[in-house]
Amino acid sequence: MRGLLKKVASRSLAVAGGAKSQHQQLRRLNIHEYQGAELMGKYGINVPRGAAVSSLEQLKDTIKNVFPSENELVVKSQVLAGGRGLGTFKNGFQGGVHIVSKDKVEETAAKMLGQILVTKQTGPQGKIVSKVYLCEKLSLVNEMYFAILLDRNTAGPLIIACKKGGTSIEDLAEKYPDLIVKVPIDVFKGITDEDAAKVVDGLAPKVADRKDSIEQVKKLYNLFRECDCTLLEINPLAETSDNKLVAADAKLNFDDNAAFRQKEIFALRDPTQEDPREVAAAKADLNYIGLDGEIGCMVNGAGLAMATMDIIKLHGGTPANFLDVGGNASEGQVVEAFKILTSDEKVKAILVNIFGGIMKCDVIASGIVNAAKQVALKVPVVVRLEGTNVDQGKRILKESGMTLITAEDLDDAAEKAVKASTN
């Protein structure tokens, strides 16, 4: 369940997790399931009893101390991608989520820990499982769907509820559109008892106490607001045989713009689950987004970067990335940018498109020359420079002895880059 909800339409829900796992800029922090459960527990939200382990020794101690009387446990691989249950490990083991008897937990976890899990959302490269999450097996009598997201139409939080859950929300919305209940929340007033009651009516719990259910909904909203969430999705939100409403499986995302006031939450970031190119770019203070094309782009300014990507497409090519070196990048950052671009095996050509303002052309040129000395540039490089110190920049490149393809304007640069990538 990846389920980052992008919008709510009148008859369907568009869920980012339901789309192809294209690399995209993530303006939000994604945390593991066990981390989300711990956070929800702090807000008084009912979650299954569980513990994450990173080794078999730790697993043995956890079973002994946390689950002394359990006969069965749920073993969940922890990766930041949906589709774990139907995933396949590269060692051949099937499924990233298993319900097993206690004596089989260690054997199952051993096949997951340190292994690469491939799901429909990880791409063929998969993601490494550094932890497994051991949970009590709940006796569920009903499964529902619950989510809170930020909605453009209502300019605030929107709660989504459906009395059917445990399966793809896209399929449910298409098959049973009338079951989808949407309750907008006034961001200034906060959630009211009436709002929460509407949500509970949409969930239509069968055995859980109505008053307790309303309180759980309010606590979920408080977590969403106080922790600067962009998404809180629970699928399923389940009723148990002891009449409790429990968040059986949840996903939480957090607004990167709130990192300064959510330091504890953002300390949970797991860079091993992220694109290593984007991690390296973040360390170098570069704005980078990996894509699936063959032309690497290094541009200054987000608008110019997007225009460069568009004109590459116009000429029949596909950009391999969005890379904005910013308005005042240092020579060292330019070198790092080239290292990131050349680390992508799909890149067949590099297009450097700089309009010098605060970012001077001679600095970019020096960075290109130094990058060539440090990185074995095996692909053609097309350079278009214009603006501040453009003559100095062109002279630096000319005197470097490098084999570069120069361009006079953006259209010319894109055309040459596409041609170079296909030769």
C-alpha cells in the first residue's frame, strides 16, 4: 500500500501508488510502517502490538520479551514501497508479508533480512530489507479504508472514508463510488465532533463503539495536523473481535517544508530506501530528480530546467533527470553534479544549459573542466552558455582541450544532445 493520494475526483480516487513507479520529486518524508505505528501509538491511536528487528539475535529476544504467549506472528518486511505481500525476493523467496507460527518466525525472517525485495513499486532493482516488523496476529471482523490528505479543491485537509477496505482504493472507488465518503475539515476550526461523526458514518463500523470510534478519528486528525503530514492512509482500518478500531496497516508522509519543526520525525529518514543519486545531490545541496531518459541535464534555475526538459522531448529525446544547480553553485557542486549524472548508466549524452546571472558562466566552465579530470566522461557533452562572463566561460572550455559540442541557443543545444545520444 503506497497510496499517496493526489486528488479526489467525483467518481474515483487518484492514488500515486497506483501509478507506475516513475522517479519523481518527493516533497515529503516517507517513513517505515513500524515507525508510523510507534508515532500513532504516541497519539493514543490503536495499533497492533509490534516490534522491528534488524538481526536474528534481536528477533529471538523480541519474541521472548514482547510475544511470550503468541502462537502466531505476522512478519513484515520493511521497505518504502507498496505491494510487499505480492513481492518477490531476489533470493527466490516469495512474499514480503507472512503470517507464521512462532517456531517459523526466525526461518521466515532469515529469508528477508538483508535481502532485496522487488515489488510492483520498487522497480526491477528492488529495495533492501534492513528490518522486519513482527506484529501480533489480530482477529479481524471488518476492514475499512481511511485517509487524510491535503486537497486543493477545499484548500485544506480532506478525510476519505470507505466501509470497505483491505484492497486497492482505486478499485473500490471505481466499483463502489457511492461508498466513498469525503469530509473536508476547516483548517482554522479543526475537526469537530460533527465532522468525526460523518467520517464514522462513512466507515459504518459493525462492532466498535461509536463514541470511541469518533475519538479515534479525532486523534488521527490531530496527528495529521500536529506532525505536518501530507498523507495519513490506513488500509485496513479494522475492527477486531474485542470491538476495537485498529490501524492495522498505515502509511504516513510528512511535508519536507516542516522539517525545521519536526526534527524528531525527520530523523527517521532512511536514505537506504531512496534513490542514491538523490541522496548524493541533497548532500551537495543540489536539486535533483532522477527520471528514466537518456539525456542528462545540468541547468541553473528550475524554470530553465523544465524548459530544457520540454525541448528535449520536443526533439524526440527523453531527459534522464531534473538537475538545478541553483543560482550560486560553487565549482565543487558542479563537479558533484557531473559525478551524479555520469553515475547513471542510462545516460547517453549530457546537456549543460546555463544562463548566467548570479550563476556565472566561468564558474560552470571551470566546474566542467575539473569534473572531466575527476570523472571519466564517456558520453558526449553539449554545452550552451549565455549571460554573465559568457566569454570567459567559453574561453575556459576552449583552452581545456576537451571535446565538447557547443550550441548557440536552447533549441540548437537540445537538437544536438538528442543526436549525440543516438550515435
